[in-house]
Amino acid sequence: FYLENELKKIDGKYVTDNGSPVEWVKEESYFFKLSEWQDYKKKWKISSNSIWITMSDEFFNLIYNKSLDLLSRREHSKKEIKEKLRLRFNESEIIDNVLSKLLENNLVNDKRFAESYVISRKRKGFGPKKIIFELISKGVEELIAIEVVGSEGEWTETARLAYKKKFTNNGNLKNKDKLKQKSFLQKRGFSYQQ
């Protein structure tokens, strides 16, 4: 799956980096507000600790199925799933229960997400520093991010490929051009050694 800004437009058609044509997929949105069910839900409330008969199971299944739908497309961190579910549903307690169930079944795993994310971002020419920062911002623990990025290796080759893709002319370079190239690699998350 690609975002539109990751594609190139050639002759009015979108293609990937390697020139393959893109097939557009449109999905129906089943978004609705659970707040509309608020009065109905209150009828089923048993006690102050929010134990519901039937309705809680229906909400749990609805939220759980939506989380499975999100996970079927790609790996997600625990934080990402939680944020996406909270955008769609206004049931924090049930969302927390769904997350517990997903973690228990190993359907959400931050280390597995980090491994997948590192491979994807590395393929796009990003360096270890930027990827670690992005993983932390997505809720992955810093130690896991550093471990996964460190185990990936071959960052010098990735830096070389990103440089080669961006700068094709390697003739006599002025200091200004050299600084521009160094800045590009640093913004991509590569260190001076790479």
C-alpha cells in the first residue's frame, strides 16, 4: 500500500518508484458515533463499575473486529491501535479491554511492529536516527527501537543508495553543494560516519 504522496505521476497516471502502475482501492467507511447509543447503553448498565449485559459484548466485538481490520493491513504499535480506535469509538474502557486481548493473543506486538517499520523505512532511504525517533513517537520503547535498528545493519549502503538516488552528478562539487548533500543525509537520519 502506498500513500498518494509516495507515488510519481507520469503521463497522468500514478506509478511506484520502480514504474509499476498503481491500482486504486476504495473502501466503504462504516464510521458511526457510539454516543448515539448512549441512552440505550445506560439501560443495560448494572452497577457503577460499568458492567453491561449484551451491549458491552456487542461493543467489544465491534471494536475488536475493527482492530483486526486495521491489523490485517499492516503491523501497528499498541499506541497506534489505541489512537485509531479512540478516533472511531468513545469507549475507553472497552478499548483498553480490546487492547489487552490483542496483546494476550500476540496480535499487537511493538517489537514485531518495529521490525516491520524499520525494513519499510530503510527501503525508502531513511537512516537509523530518524527511524528510532519515529518509532519512539509511535509508542515503541526506546530500548526496543534501538535494538531493532541496531540488528538491521548495512546502514552505510542505505546511505549510499539514498545519496545516489538524490544526487546523480558527482563531478567537481563546491563547498555549498557538499554542505547541501551532508544536510540531506543528516535530515534522512544518517550519522557522519555513514
